[in-house]
Amino acid sequence: MAVNIQSSRLDFDNIKNQLKTHFAAKSEFSDFNFEASGISNILDVLAYNTHYNALTANFALNESFLSTAQLRSSVVAHATSLGYNIRSRTASRATVNVSVNLLSLMNRPTTVALPSGFQFQAAVGDVTYTFQTRQTYYASDDGNGIYTFKDSEGNSNLVIFEGQPRTKTFIVGEVGERQLYIIPDQTIDTSTAIVRVFDNLNTSAFTTYANISTATAVTAESTFYQLSEAPNGNYELNFGDGISFGRSPSAGNKITVDYLSADGETANGASIFNPANTLSVSGSGYSVQRTVDVVTVSNSNSGAERQSLESIRSNAPIAFATQQRLVTADDYKAVIIQNFSAVTDATAWGGEDNVPPKYGCAYVSLAFQDGTSDDQKQAVKDAIVANITDNLSIMAVDTIFSDPVETFLEVGCTFNFDPSLSGLTVQATEDQVLPLIKQYFEDNLKAFGKVWRRSDLLALIDDQSEAILNSSIECKMQQRLVPILDEIVSYEIPFPTKIAEPDDVNTIVRSSTFIFDDKPCSIQNALNSSKLQITDALGQVVIDNIGSYNADKGTISLTGFAPQQITTGSDFIKFSAVPANQGTIRPLRNYIINIDEDISFASGIIDRQTLQVSL
């Protein structure tokens, strides 16, 4: 009788045992000792071969799909087939004011140039990095011999980039052959690339090609290039063919690619920038060297490694659906994250979904890397409007930026603990559970559109140790108000979801302490009422009606609120509210859920389930 070999368990030992079972069912092998004979070696070879082929087939199948591929080469190949341009390593950049003092110089020049490639040295820890300008800036005499360099728009805040300058040169081959231009440098910041095409090796005249991602219209004579990551980790330069995205260089042309080889995020945080060399100043009959003065406007930031696999995996399909036009909220997110490394997360929503509604516009909220200055944030927003939303929107839609709003959760975890099932004390287990809660927020929240689900966290806590018999969580939402001290002002504090209805046992809304009427006070709602009161430390009512909260709208309204001082040492007052549904909190629009680590806690209760009591 034939025996079918089960293929659901393909590890080596199982395969070999299944082969033994198959042969033992044969009459000629019924009394055969497989382990004590040479056939055991044959079974080892067969099992190994089957196991190896199964693994190969499994790996190959996984690498065939974007959602399951593990190798970067596979993920890059799938994303490229969707037309997704993967973000390269990004150079850290800083904003500085640069000037030179020429007061002692006779016959001072009218203007002075700070050339492209002028370098500065800056240290982060024990490592020194090189920053440099990427364009030429000019300065004029202010009348006192001080020349402050400015960009073409008259802005004295200049951006300098970290990295070592590199140049790669190619000679175009015969027309008709597919030209491959490979840049074997995985540290390239493709956003700093400048591509020039010369007619031949000896000419100085050139045509500058632009990145295809900046194109709004393409003709047969357009001069665009595409610089993208290849599956082997290097970068491939492509040009159009007169049809796809413009004109291609001709045979005999020389192509140069100037770019920065960047160190990425390790160069973030530099604050002092010293000129690496002097500035050459020329005038009528003289040429002198002068040291420039540098004032830091914002520390270096925005440096980043190549786009991660998970980021590629999640954004490539969205970018493919976007098709270089902005219609849905996901379109905005995909295009912005693809083009701006300083933006770690983005979300968008239509004006009709805003509170209050504003039609004919799209709202965009951006989360930036830590350390990004306000000037740099504004520069990114301006670039988004100028280069993306104004060009890719299919109709006249204004872009309005709205800053992220953090909603903090106050998490109180209580768990039953049986010490007989663990070698740890209840206090030691509490010290394990609280970091687990914090890590849950790091891994699953702290981003746009991430939903708080209490049951998911409870499952992790229960799995932490078999000594944790069961657990429960009470949570409150918290918004932070920065009031104007000693001034009567009305405020409205929005929450991302509905607030619980008032009851006659527990207060639903409560604030942290502040000084009012020369004594510590807080705000809470009256029992069984949405009316808000100011109460002192003894619970006595100081102001009977300072506002109210709207449970359905999820808002707190304060009328004529004038605190004298904030006692917590910060500039804000915390307003906590019990959500209508503590199990699920789904933030809309630009809300991001975070955790208040100062208030959150984990507390264990001894529960000896083997203890028997006689009554």
C-alpha cells in the first residue's frame, strides 16, 4: 500500500522520518533497520536535497513579491518596476550666516562672491565633518566694510551641506546601443547631483540636465535625467530617448555628474562651523585672502541613511497609485516622503473634512526629524508648494500646512501576579511591564493614523510572564494648553475623539495644578455635569463655572481663564479626559498619539492562586 509523504513539515529530520515511514510500509523493507544500514546515508542525501530545494523555493517565492521580499535588491527591483524612485542617503545640512569684514581694505570691491564648494569644518562628538556651499553667493558692502552673503532672493540664511565632493565622468557610446551609466558609490546624495552634458571632451560649453522628478511637462527636446538605485546598491543614470522623458546625449558627448558623498545621519547635530580656508577677494590692482565670519542659525540636521526596506515596502504601492498627480490624501503623503528626507511622516486631508470646514484647499501636516529648525521646516513647506502641490494638483487647490498635534495617553496598568510562577518579585515585574508599555508606543503609535487598541497591549503584557495572570488598563487622553498668564482669555481644547459622559461618581475632566487667586488650583468637571470648576488643593470650589466640555465633539471650552503661574515647572497645563471608548482611540487628521511617561504606571497585585483558605 502506498504511503503519501506529508509536505507540510519540511525540516530535515521530519523529511527523513517520512521517508523511513514510506519505505517501512513496503513489504520488502518491513523488517529493515534503516539506522544500522548504508541506506541511512542515502536517506540523509534525499532528505537534505528535499530540505534544500524546499528552502530555495520558499526563499525564491518570498523574494518574488514586494510585501514578502527580504533582500534589498529584491525590494528595490519591485519598487523600481512600480516606477518608485527610492530615496538615497541624504546629506546633513545646516543654516548659517556668512560675512567678511573688509573695512581695512582700500578701494573695496562693490560685490564679493562666496564660491560654490567653499568648505567649513564642524565636529559631532569626536568626528569632524566637512560642510560646503552648493552654489555661489554674493555680498555687497553695507557701508561699513561688512559684506553679508545672500542668496538670489536676498536671504542671508545660507544652507551648507555635509559631504565630500565627487565627480563621475562618462563618454557617450554609439547611438543605438543602450547606454548604462553606473555610479559605484552607495553614499551618494542624489539630491545634490548636478548633471552636465558637453558636446565633446574639449569643449567648455555644456547643457545642464534637470531631475525628471521636477518635470511638469516633457517634450522631445526636454533635458532631464533619472538617477536611481540599482539592485546591486549602486546608482544608475538614465536619460530619455526623445519620447519617454526628453532628449538623450549624443555619441561622443561627455557627461559629468558632480555630487556629494555623504555620511548621513551621523553628521546631524553640528553647531559650530569653522571655515576650512580663506576667501579670495580681488579688486583693482590687488588680491587678498580674508577669513569669513560664520554665525550658526540652525544646527545640522536632515541627514539620513538610504530609505529603509519597510519604508519602500509601504510607500512604493502608494506612489504607484499616485501616478505623479495629487488627488487623494495618500498621494500627498507618498510624494512628500519620497522627495523630502527631513520629513519622517506626513498626512493630508481635504478642507471639507477639516474642523471647521474650508473648501477648495488641502490640509497637509508634516512630522520632521528631531533638530529641524523652524527656518528649515518652512523651507521644506515652501518647496512642497512650489515644486509639488502647485504642479501636480489636478485643479486649483490651495495647500494649507497644519502642525501635528500630540495627544498624550495616561496609561495605568494593573495586573494580578503569582510569585510562585516566577523567580521575580512583583516590583521587578512592574519594572519590566512599564518599559514594555513604552516600547509599544514606540513601535505602534507616535505616527499619523496610528490607532490605540487596548487589547493589543494587554495581550503583550499577559504574554510577558506566565506569572501575570490577567491585566487591565485605564487610560485618559491628555492635551496640553500653553496659556497667557495673568490675562483673561477664552480657550478651546480639542481632543481626537469623543469624551465620556459625566457621571455622579468620577470626574471625567481634570487639569494639572496652577496658581489662581494666589493658591494652587486645578480644573475639574462637577459630578454629573459637564460644567467645569476651579477647585483648590482641598477640593473647595474657587470658581463655580469656568467653562464646560462637549462630550460628543470632544472639546473643552474655557471662558475668561487667567492663571497666574504654572506650578509644574513647564509652560503648559495638562488637561486629562476619559475617552468615551478607552479600548479604541482613532486619531483623525493631524493628531499623533504619544504616552505621558511621567503619569503612566504599572502596578502588580499579589494573587497566589494555589493558596487555600479554610473558613
